[in-house]
Amino acid sequence: MNYRILLSLLIIPSLLSENKTIEVRKIINSDDFAQEKNSYCKNRSDPSILTWFEDFNGDSLSKDNWQYSVSNGFNYNGQYISGWGNGELQYYTKPQRNTRFNEHHHIDDVSGENLILKEKIENEKIKNVTNNLFIEDGYLKIQPIYNKKKPYFGFNYTSARINTKSLKSFTYPSKITICFKVPKGIGFWPAFWLMPDKDVQWPQGGEIDIIEHRGRISNIASSALHFGKTPTNKSTLVGEALIPRKVRFIDKFHSITLKWLEDEISFYLDNESEPYFRIDNNHPEFKKFNYPFNSAYYMIINVAVGGIYDDYWVDYDAFCKNRLCTNKENPDQQRFIVDWIEYELLGE
């Protein structure tokens, strides 16, 4: 395998500074793990009690629920921050436009490879999917792609990031559950997380990371809360669920449930009745910073490549090289796969 430590020289160092990170870890040895299963996700809820759910049925990504984030960064106080402030290596793509085809091909030349390409672009736009994100057999699949010879806007890695901002809003008291399977390999950084609806500078409005995973660590699922005044004056509280290696966490579907109450947040793995991570507003860190999580948020699903989360380690051989991932015997091992998401407002 080829291992590389890669750090973008364009990153603004101040945004990578960590003021304080507090981690707790709990070993989860569920009775369910005694059985060999493809999925250990919690039991599905009765649809009649759910406020919203996403099953990813069909072959199209709903434009009513999801939109794409594009590029390798964002604007912060009038300055472009590359690598999304974390030293990430991927360029997030979206469905191509027909105009992009027309810019590079004669419009009347619709034969052979040009016709196939045009039909492909039109089909992707209709289905709201890309080479990096598509729906297959009832699963949402996000796959970063590594292309050494043909960088995409100068980036060797492409991936996908979608969100529900201004489309779907989520708040407390509620439960949010995601059933997923993580990709395998050094450099994968899949995540399902929440950001505030209101436009405030990060991290003043808070950030709720329901699931993050390091591709090289096979048996730890991580959740986190970010909050504070500025990127250099903040706190991060992290809870990790440690799963026995014999369970082969990385090869199975698991679920994480966020139980979101007023002044209290808890995270649960699969069908467990006890949380592996619980925080309320009495935590000492909230004496220094306001508790921001009694608010409304939107969802984000993405897979980043490299970055600070796993010390910038990347193995480019672990990644798909094309849409069909023909360089891998089992392409789904290199994909973040989401089976379903449930949202239940409590007390309704």
C-alpha cells in the first residue's frame, strides 16, 4: 500500500487550531453481536410516528430534500478557506449541466461517444446524481474517486456532500437515526452531521456530528459537539463507541441515534438502551461558552478525503478510480452507504 501524509499549504492555520477537545470512550458489547448479521441497525420505527424519513428508494436523489455543496472550501469573513478549513483534499461535485457538454462539443455532433456522453449528463441531471453520489438498490452511496492523470479543477480526488439547508429543518425534542455502512481505507472521512439553520459564524451556533469515522480505524464510531465563540476560542466534546473487532464494524450496517432534548444530547449505537455519549448544559465547558443546541438545524452527508481528522493520512490505492470502481473487487467497501434516516419529533 502507498501511504502519504498530505497537508494543503493553502489552509489558514488559525482555522485548524483546536482550543480544547475532551474525549470519552465507551465499549459496546451488545448481545446482538453474538449473532452474525449484515445489519445491526436499530429496529425500524412505525412510519406513523415519524415526522420525516428518507429511504432512498428509486434511483433519484430528491431535490425536495437534498442539494449539493460544491468546491473544495468556503468563504469566511470575505476570505476563501480551502480544504473546508480541515486540510481536506477532495473537490465536491454536483450533477453536470448540458451547457458543459455544449461548451466542449458541437451541438449537432450527437453520434458515437458524444451521444453517450450527452445522454449520461442528461440522465444524471434528471436523477440528481453524479459519479460520486448515486442511489442503487435502495441505498445512497457516496464514493470518493482518485484520478491521477485528469485532476478535476486541479484536484485529484472528487467526492460528494449534500445538505437539507432551506429544504428540511430539524429540531428538538426529537430522535434522529441513521443506518449506514462506512468505507474501508486510509483517508476516508464519512460524516452525517447537523449545522444551524440561522446564519451565524462557526462555531457560535454549534455543530452536532452524529457519526464520523476514520477509514483506517475499523472499530470506532465517533460523535462530537462543537461550540464556542471563534474557531480559535471554542470547545469540542467527543464521544466514541468502541466495538469489538470480531464484530467487523466496518463490514456491517450499524445505526446511530441522536436523542435531542432541551439542554441535553445523547448518542446510541444500534438497539442499545444506554447511550455511549451524553452531554447536558451542566457540563463545565458550557460555563465558558453558551449552550447553543436548543435551536433548529439542517442535515449534511458527505465523505471527505484526508484532513486533520486522521492526521492527513491518505492511501490513494484505497479509492475507486472511476464511477464503476472497476479497480476494486468489492466496490461497496470504498463507499459510504446509507440505508435510511428517521426523524421523530417527540411529544407529537
